[in-house]
Amino acid sequence: MKAGIVAIFGRTNAGKSTLLNTMLGTKVSITSPKPQTTIFPIEAVFEDARGQIVFIDTPGLTGNTMQEAIDLIIYLVDHTRKRGEEENKILGIARQFKDIPKLLVFNKIDLKEPDYTPHYLFLKDETVETLEISALNGTHIKSLLTSIFDHLPERDKIIDTKDMVTPLVNIDSKTYLAELVREKVFLSMGQEIPYHVRVMTDEIIERDNGSLYIKSRIITDSERYRKMLIGAEGRKVKEIGFKTRREIELSTGKKVFLDLTIEIQNG
């Protein structure tokens, strides 16, 4: 089998999070392994019959240990934006990883204009392969995964997942789930509740039938915001719960029961 550590480099809004979500699909193990199992800031683990891809978080990738550990870099480009100072800074960081193979991946090919692809073609000389994808629409994602595995070494799994009851039951599951709920709050509420919300996950239980029971609280600082989060006849909190539950079910392949409540805490 093949296995490797992969870092995704790209400027803000290049589509890194969307790409991860689309690539991983129902096979995602969004996880940070138990303490002492790894030094890597892991974002997600993908596994299939070909092997294992460990995606790591790119901010703060410094030092020889990290550089030696990475097997492949995906350099993600948003072709609809001109090169600028931020792009040059990200490119400069990526170039520090001199001996690590890099895939040049043009994202957002579903958008035809504006097109600044020629601004980035010089990068072909610094990368082992060039691909075009739409992370949002899933275009050529299978080809990207194939290319990733093509450039990874033959080796055993890096992260041992066999003892994990479910990808979500691990040391950072509660943090991950809290952020997932908070994301759905912002998606459902728009600009109505800017920064008056935090989320706590109190319980994650796998039941005997394989389903997951999750208890989370949305905490806000005023009655006004609590009422807005609940919505008329409870429609808003139901919407937030539905979106959260659906994403967890797609990620784990398990039935999910989400106990979501809203409370006020001052200070």
C-alpha cells in the first residue's frame, strides 16, 4: 500500500477547505490522533484500498523535522485572481521545501472569467504535475487523488486508525464538532449574529447499534440572540441541527442523533 503526509499550500480563499471536504467525502476521518502518537498538526486522514493520505495543517510548518516528514505538496491556485503579495509569500514558503515533489493544482475551473492562468504557468517548471479541478463541483477530484497516490511512497499506514471506534471519537472530537456547529450557525444566520456565539460539545456516544449520539450547546450572550437562533417555531435551530447532522453522517457513514440546545451565558 501507499501512505504519505501531504500539505496543501494556497492563498486565502483559494479553496483549500472546500478541496479537503470534497476529496475526503464519505471516507473522511477528521481527526487529531491521541497524544504522543504524532508530531504533525493533522487536519484529516483519507483511506481507501490504495492506502492512506494524511493531510496536515500548513500554518507554522517550520524546521527540518517537518520538512523531512512531508511527502508531497499540493500548491493550490485560484486562477480567477491575479498574483499578489500574499501569493508570492505563500510561494516563497513552498519553495523552502526544495526536495519535496509538488502538484500544481488550478482550482475553480468552473469559473471561466476572469482567467489569470498565464500568470502561474511558470510554476510548471517547479512542479511534477499540473491538474485542473473544481473543488466546489467535484470536477477531476478523482484524478487528483490518483495523482496524489502516484507520488506517495510504498509504506505502512502512518496513522493507526484500527482502534478508533469512529473517526470522530478521539482527543479533539468535541472541538471539531463545536466548530462544525458554529460554522452552520453562521451559514444559517448570515450577518445577523456576527460574533456573539460559541459552541460546546458535552457528549459523544456511540450506541450499540452503531449510531452516534452528540450533545452540543450553542451559547450566546443575550436573550435577543437566543430568540434569533431558535427562530419562529424553532425553525432556525432545526436548520442548524439538520445541516450539522447531515455533514457528520456523510463523513462517518453513521446515523447521527444531535441534541442541540441554546443557552445564555454572560461574560
